[in-house]
Amino acid sequence: MAIIMNGRQLADQLQDKLATEVNNWRAKGLRLPTLAVILVGDDPASHVYVKNKEKAVAKIGFHSIVKRLPKETTEAELLEQVQTYNLDQAIDGILVQLPLPEHIDEEKVLLAIDAKKDVDGFHPLNMGKLFIGKPDKIACTPYGIITLLKAYDIKIEGKQVVVVGRSNIVGKPMAQLMLMEHGTVTLTHSRTKNLQELTQTADILVVAIGRGELITADYVKPGAIVIDVGMNRNESGKLVGDVDFASVEPVASFITPVPGGVGPMTITMLMEQTMANGRLAHLEGE
């Protein structure tokens, strides 16, 4: 039976530490961190994600600005809003919730965010820093996974790591972070022909491919550490991961649940990177 990695519990602990730090700033009369979130359109999942981020901000004690724009918002109008927040020295972090409506170029919008305020870690400059081994802002889900592994004293060095999924948001930065921790990494994806053969080699298996319960017990080496990034709805409407938890949990040594595993850590790393910008602003004498 695997140890279930409680991301929600760890996230609560880390957020409590941030809240204590914010309270200390408040007592000293220091400016509190501010996160600006832009939400365009009416995607239901995006509204849930933004609401969860608002809850975390409120718990920690940050200032929060949520700009909700109609789906008819033009690309130019969105870029103008981003630039307004770029120039506002009171804003420490900017997050544009994805996906955006089809008529807006996501890449152009992400590029428009000041890289220093890109607390999501998606700006090409921040991606580039990560891939030369000098990270500044890191994609929050991979960052959260590394933090979770370290909290459970799981050593990555020398381990065979298999990442399933090659997105810019999870798969690619995850592979790079594992390399930086001296893991031996295999990056796989939907067109990998021998996927099962490769996943069976993994000491640490990270699954972020967006296919509900794709990874079953016969994909997993006994004793492997299994990190499930997926968030899917099955035929009965139940929230499930990319890993078939029921069959894999008896085989693995550690496993993350869905929900309550990776998701809370993602939001917490967003908060941490916003806080880091606030710290820097104080050091610079703002």
C-alpha cells in the first residue's frame, strides 16, 4: 500500500507560514503583496481556478485584484490591461488565466507580461532561465511537485524519472527541474510508441497527459513514486486523475491523490512567487 502524499496539508502549512510573514509586514507598516488576475470569458473551469486562487490570497492576507473581462474582449484591450498592471509598481504578480478565447493569441499575451511579474512562470524569458539552469520564476505545477517530493524526503538524484506529457506548463519544465535535481529523465508524450515499456522503468513517474485514468497498474514498476497531475471528469462526472488510483495505489510506494495532491501545491507556489516579488521590492527600498 502506498503512502498517499497529502498536497493539501502541505499547502496549508506553507500558506500558514506566508500568512505569518504577511502579518509581520502589516505590523511593520510595510506594503503588502498584490496579485492581479485577469480572467477573460466564461470558461467554468477557469472561474473555479480563479476562485481557488482568491481563497488562497485571502487566507494569506495578500491584496488581490481580479479583472473579469467579457469573452468579446479584443486582444488589443487585453494587452492594454496587461500593460497597465506592468506599470503599476504596487502590483507584484500578474496572472492571465488560460485558456483564452480563440481570437486572442495566448503566446502574445504571455509575452506581454513583465517577466519579473510573471508569477505563473510561463514567460519565454523565465522558461529560458529555467532551461539554462538559472531559474527565477518557475511554472507553478512542476515547482509544487518538487516541493512536495522534498517534503516527503524523496531523493531525486540518481533516480529514473519518466514524465508523461510534454506541455510547456507541466511536462517540459518538470523534466528540466528533475534534471537539475540530478534525476535521469525520459520525457514521453501521446505519440510515444513504447509508453508502457518506458513508464515501467520509472522510479519516479509524473503523469500530465490529460487522459483520465490512462496509467494503470501494469504501467507502473512496483515501489515507484507516482505523481498524478491530471484533472478529468469520467463518464459519471467524478473528478479523476490521469492515473487509475485504485489499481496503482497498491503497487506504488508513494502516490498523489486527485483531488488534494498536486493542485493545492500549484496555487501555493503561485503565492510563494508573488511573495518573493514583494520581498524583493522591500529589499530594493520601495
